[in-house]
Amino acid sequence: MILKKFNLKIKFSLLIGALLGLTLSLSYLITSRLMTESLTEEVTLRAASIAQGIAQYSQEAILTRDRLALETMISEASKDPAILYIFIVDVKQNILAHTDMTQQGRTYSPSVGGGQRQLMGGVELLTSHDLDGRERLDVITPILFAGQQVIGSVHVGFSKRPIYETVAQSQKKIRLFILLALCVGLLGAWLLAYVIVKPIRRLVQGVKAITEGDFPQIQMKSNDEIGLLVSNFNEMSRNLREKELIKRAFTQYVSENILESFLQNPKTLQLGGTRTEATILFTDVRNFTALAEQLEPSEVVHILNDYFAAVVEVVQKFEGTLDKFMGDAVMAVFGTPVRHENDEERAVRAAIEMNERFQLLKQKWIREGYPEIEIGIGINTGEVIAGNVGTLQRLAYTVIGNSVNMAARIEKLNKRYHTQILISASTYKRLESILDAIPLPPTRVRGKSEEIQVYVVVGFRTDSLFRKNVEFGTEQYKLI
């Protein structure tokens, strides 16, 4: 639980440090044990060798009771700092010579119990403890005459204190080395963690930047797995940036809902078309050519940008698809690629709001000194072929067909009748229960041999906010 509070670099360093510390500790314990066992074996062999040597050279002195020779012998042997005592006894356990002169002439009484006894090559080894609790080694070697008859024994006491002191000094050096190695290891672990965590931290920052709408590229050259991860992240970031740019660009043409439909089903963006029913809306600035001749290009662009901005916003509001700009004209489609139950109503409501927005813009333009202009909107519902036209490198989603041409022809009739919004009979039939519209006399349009019926839009009966009158003049049906 505590580790959760630390960052990855500290966790990584602690993990490596713990593993290094555990390894060094185990090495320390194993080394100390092996060293103790090795020194103990060495002391045991030396003690047995000394005892056997004394036993070999003291045979004659024991038989002749030459105490001086025995004392000289044990005196030389006792110069070893590990030797606690040496004494020689005869078969009756009388002490013939002893490093402690006061013990000479006494009878040796072996201690009963305690200690661990073992035999090694005819030498008896007894492990016991000093008064201070330190282990000692008692070596007892028989003295044989002619290699057969026991005439006495040599007793040598070896202290294990030098072993422990040597081991302790070595352990102190080992601990110092372990501490140094641990510090170096922790420093190395910290540097390694820094090298590994740095690109990961940059990746985390990059992911955070992506969630905030930025698409960074991480600069890092490496041929390992981290480098591959960074390379894949950069590729992902580029792809997301391209998709975001496409999405932002596409939202200028279609509503957010339509865009989400494309994103959820990319197959709809393939080449090809399908027959479907849709409502097409055309809007055009009346007498735009004459207007363009009167104004500066920058002024013309200013007017068009104001109007197009309003048109695009309204189309998206009613979830239509902005098909294309054609000079001063705009084409929008309702009912494809996403269909609603009331696409005809959406199209007409969009036309009404476009006209309202245009009237406000017109008053602004008049205040700015521009000439008064009008627009026309034509709507038709019918069968179209909808789909992606172009190539795999460049697609354009559009609708084509006779119904599209009819909507364009109906829009042109606004100029003849001085109206703003005209709809076809096919559109009106779907809305006659909720829409107030005035039929105009049947008329002919270019490209059609038969007369068509169009209607002037007044407003929706259910819309309490929309209350418009229609002014009738000589061949004029104008919303006011």
C-alpha cells in the first residue's frame, strides 16, 4: 500500500535495491559461514599435527622421566597464540609436564560429559567452551612406544577465539564492501530507472496531451523496446491528429450526429451510391453578379462569409448535410446519410430560420452601406442517388438525380415570384397537416415538359413562435 504513493522511478530503484541487498546479505552469510568452517578445519588440523608431533618426540623423555626435555618441548609448542595449554601425562594420568608449572606432579582427572567428541586419525577431539562462552578444541593424542604400547598421552587445548576474531575482521571488511556495493548499486538502479522512466514519463505526458486535444511527437532515438514504444506512440499521435483534422473539417459540412455515424461505420465512406429518398435545399443570393460588380472583392467576400456562416450553422442545427458551395449558392441535403422521420420538416424549418437570419444580416449590411439584396430558397423531396463520388484518394459525399435538379429549378422561381421560400408539391404533401403554405399557379421550369406545382411557405401551425403574414402584390408572395 505504501509503494502506491511513490512514483515508478522510486519503486524501480527500491526493487533493485532490495534485490541487491538480499543478494549481498545472502553472500555475506554464506561467506562468513564458509570462512568459519575453513578456519576451524585449519585449526583442527594444526592442533592434531602439534599434538602428534609432541607425542612422537616425547616417547624417550617419558621413559627416562626427562622432565626438562618434556618442558622444553611443550614450551616451544605453546608459542602458538591459539594454544591455551599443553600437558603430558603417563599411563597413570600423572602430569609429567604442563605449561602451567603448578600443575606438574598432579594427577589429571578428565572431565565427565559436556562437549562433542570425535576421532580423527587416532586423535580424539573434544569441543567444549571457555568460561566466557567461547568454543575451544581439546586434542588428546596417545603416546605409543614401538607403535603399540601406550605409555602416556598429550593434551593440547586450542582456543577458537582467533578464529572468531579473524572472521569478525573479515566480516567487518565484507560489510564495508557490501555497504559500498549497495550504494553503488542503488545509484546504478536510480540511473537505470531514470533512463527507463524518462521516456515513459514523456509518453504519459504525451497521452495526457492527446486527451487535451494536442498531438505531440516525442523525440527519442533508441533501438530497444522503449524506442519501439515511442515510435508507435508517434505514429498513433500522427494518425489521431490527421483524424482530428478530418473530423474538424468534416464538422463544417455535416452535423455532429452525422459525423459520429460516419466514424462508427466507416464503410459508409466507400466509393459508390445507393438510391434513397431525401429532401434537397438550395439557397442563392439574388442578382449576385450585379452585386459583385458594384462592390470591392473584399466586400463581396465579407457578405458571403456572413451569410454562409449563418447557413452552415442552421443546416447543422437541423442535422442536415452541407453538400457544397457553388459560388453564392449553397446546397444542403436532409435524409442522407442519416435519416430522420421528419427530414422534410427539418429542411423547411431550416429554410425559415435561414431567411430570418438573412433578414437580420441584411439590415446590418444596409447599416454598413451595402446595397439591399435578397435570397431565394428552394426545397424538393424525392428519390436521389447518394454516395461517395471521386477516387479513393479524394472523395466527395453528394446526392445526384432529377430531384436535385428540380430543387435547383424551384429555387430559381423565387426570382420570378419575388418570394423567399418555395417548396415542391412532394414536400408539401408530407407536411400539409402542420404547414401553412400558399399554392402558386402551375408553372414550367427549364428541363421539364410538364408544369409543376410549388408552394410559398408561410409557417408551421404548431410553432407558436412563428407568426408571419403573406403580402400579396402583383405576382408577389413575400414573407413579411
